Amino acid sequence: MAKILIIEDEKEHIFMFRKRFEPMGYDIVEAHNGKEGIEKVKQEKPDLIFLDLVMPVMNGIEVCKALRDDPETKDVPIIVVSAVGEFELAQECLRAGANDFVRKPFEAKELIKKVNKLIKQGK
């Protein structure tokens, strides 16, 4: 069973991800800020990460850069998910190493396709 780590400070958003992906058989792990997220990546070894941009302690771009700079976590696929949808911010996430960027609210079918594709590529 593939494991998805959700690094997100809003409980409602975590609930939405769980509701969408647990019934599909994904094991869901959560972290509520960037620092905790980095620790969970190392502990849990997820197959994919959903990463919020605006969070306490470390923002999504800082987390993305830290994960990409660490040989242990550099290859874990990252989808940045944020309500902040400016093109420049999306580009900054991709430059920081994110595999994709999705705006909240997201289209479930499109997100599921992206998740399945990235997890298959990582195996």
C-alpha cells in the first residue's frame, strides 16, 4: 500500500485529503507544520508528499528545498497544494524541486491522476 504524507496546517484540508485517498487504499500520514513534515518524511518514508505553501515554522518552499537537499529524501515526489495561486509562486515551487503545483480548491479527478502517475514513476 502506497503512503502519502500530508504536510498541512489546516485540519479541514487534511480531512479532505483523507476522505479522498484513504478509500483508494492509500495510507495517510500527516504533519502540521514544515519542521514536523521533514521529520515525518524521514520516519515514515512516504511514496508521495502533499505540501502546503503557507504554514507555521517553515513554509512549503523552505520544506521543499530542505527535502531536495537531503540525499535521504531528495527523490520523494512532492505536489505543492495551495490556495495561493500566483504563477510566480508556482514557478518558485517547481524551481525548489516540487514535481507539481495544484491550487485549492482542487479538481479531485485531476489530482488523483497526478498522484497515481507520480507514485508509479517512483516505484
